[in-house]
Amino acid sequence: MVTDMVQAYSVLAAGIAIAGGLIGTGMAQSGIGASGMGILAEKPEKFGQVLFFFVIPETLWIIGFVLGIILLLGIL
């Protein structure tokens, strides 16, 4: 009984970690993407910088995914 509850809570925690990372990434990229397109419309040579700032929020979902896997496997 107790182990079932622990497993249920670990699955819930993993889901929250992954969902939080995905939501945070989406919110960050919406503003960065809109601003980046405005910059690229005026200065196409800034593509590398805009791409760099667009990729940075991707680390949020990667961290959330890794944390979710750690919680599911019971490493922590």
C-alpha cells in the first residue's frame, strides 16, 4: 500500500517536472521568437545571435525531462 502511494507520487512529480519545463519553454520562446523575427526582418545578418537566444530556453524542457526520468527511476 505504501509503496503504491510512493510510486504514484513519483509519477505525479515526474509529470509536473516535465510539464513545467515544457510550459516554461513555450512561454519563453513565444516572446523570443516574435522579437527575433522582428530583428531578422531588419538585420538578416543577426541570424546566428537570434538562433542562439532562441535555443537557450530549450534547456528548460531538457532539464525537466531529465528530472522527471530521475524521479521515475527513483535515483533521488
